Amino acid sequence: WAAFEGVPGPEHYNPMGTVHGGYAATLLDSACGIAVVTRLEEDQAMTTLELKTSYLKAMTGKTGRVRAEGRVISMGRRVAYTEAKLTDADGRLLATATSTLLVIDA
């Protein structure tokens, strides 16, 4: 399990005036990846192979603090599967992600 929080600002806006989807994807990818890191041996590393992000609600300057929480669904010797959710301070679901990660011997 891992969590990342942030407060999107104007520097994260896209041309339509909402927070760019890459902001959500970054938080979700980080939560998924670090959730796997918590399960690795000292001589292992990981890298993201695939990230699928679904956007459910737009973020704006009024959204405030958001939180991405990631969990390991399955952890194998070479591949890990994770999922994450991004919520606002009131618990509203903004985006979700699933990720496949490669486990590497360092």
C-alpha cells in the first residue's frame, strides 16, 4: 500500500482550464509503483510496463488536495499487478488506474 497527495495549481492546467490528466496519472503511477516497492527484496527494483488510467471527474482550481492510494493486487517473481484510486478531500472518486509492473533483479 502507498499513498501520494498533492494540490493541483494553475501550473497543472491544460488549455481548457482544468487540471491536465497527466497530473492524476503521475500520482496514480507513483502510488502503484511504490506499493510494489514495499514488497520488493533489497536486491530488486521495478518499472512500470503498463498504466491504464480512467478519468471520472475533472479537477479544477477548486478541487483542493487530492490523494492517490495504490495497492498490490498480485505480486509474482517477475510481474506485479496493482490498482489505485484518486479522491478529493471529500472522498469523491476522480480517477482510477491499474498497472502492470516488471520486477527486476538489481
